[in-house]
Amino acid sequence: MSICAIERVQCSNLRVPVSEIVHLLNRLDVDVGDMGEKDEWLKLLVDVIHSPVGFEGLSIHYWHLLDKLVSASGCSMTSAPCNTELMRSLEEVERWEELEVWMAVAWQSFGGTFLLGSEELQQVTLELLLQRPSALPRFEELSNLRAFWMGQGAVLRRICAQARVGWLPSEPLPR
């Protein structure tokens, strides 16, 4: 019943404080199969994660749920901007697991033009892979997705190769 209520609130124009949503979500164990409106859940999770309360307090379960929605369900975040502030904030506070999820979601979801032109996104991806080598196989697998936009897979493969040989994060990405 709570899951349905969250969906209805999200679909309506009612404003519920993010702190209340985070509190309720952290008490539930929502999974993809529990959802009726996956696109609404995607939007809700992105909005919550972008809020200071959600950034600080949302359970890692929901970061992974966002990842599941994008990966398995084919939901897309192409209409949402790739928040480089969120990437940098996660990196600064060394929340590597959340950063791994966010970067994987970003590479799968956002428009290829942005990704190809974003030195910052590429640099953060490289820094993540150098800090969290366990993420490398995942990003190598992502780089082979057929759904990638023009050249996006090649860019990610190059970043993964650089991480494999241990390039220093302060060095510029070679072309």
C-alpha cells in the first residue's frame, strides 16, 4: 500500500518533503517487481538523490534500484541533466559505491553528445576506476553495449584501458 501511495504522490502535483520520502523509502524494501510506474520511480529516485537530504540519507539500496531500473528495465534518464556537481560531491566524500552506480547510470542513460564532449565525466570515470578497480569489469561490459550512442562505447573502452594500465588521474586523457 505504501508503494502505491508513493507512486500516486509522484504522479500528482502534491508536494511531499524529501525528508519524508527518504524516511519512508528507507523503511521499505522496494524492488523493480513491486513498481507499477517504473518511469515515475526513476524520476522520484533521481529527484531524491539530487536533493541534499536524499544525497546524505537515502539507503544504498535505492541507488542500486536506480541502476536496476536503468539497466534491466530499459528506463532512460535522457531528459534529466547529468549532474556533474553530484559526481564531484560523491567523489569528494569518497562515496565510491554510490559514484559507481551513478556513473554506470550516466553512461547508460544520458545523450551521447554530452558524454563524448564531457571531459569532466570522462575524468571522473577514470578516477573512479582507479579508486575502485572492482568496478572495471562492469564498465568494460558497459562499453560493449549496442545501445551506446555514436562513439560512446569507444570512449568508455579507452577509459577502461587507461585504468587497467594505471594512468594517474591528474594526467590528461589522451585522444
